[in-house]
Amino acid sequence: MSEPTQTHRSMRADAQRNYTSLLKVARVAIAERGADIVLEDVARSAGVAIGTLYRHFPTRQDLLEAVFLDEIN
């Protein structure tokens, strides 16, 4: 079964800021508390609504993977 094709589009500037802020806050939270972070706390600390977090990272695993990939790149 193949995955749906997604068109790669650049993020708007505000969306990119939110994404970057969420990654930064999540990285610190993971370092302090491990993978069992509270997503609502991450969103609040990043200055965004929980819906914004879920728009970028639909699952906890997506957020953890993004932080990991950002660290190794």
C-alpha cells in the first residue's frame, strides 16, 4: 500500500516560527522529563494553542521524532 503523495510547500513565516518554538520547548521538556512530556505544557510554553501543536505534530510520536531528527541534523 502506497502512502498518499504530499506536495511540499514552504511554511508561512508565522507557522515556521511556531514550529521552531515547539521544537525548542519540546527539546528542553524531553531533556528534563523524558518522553512522557505533557503536550499541553509544551504548547503553552511555546506560546501557541494546543491545536497548533497538533497541526504540526498530530501525535506525541511525531513530536518526539521531529525533535530527534532536528538534533541529528
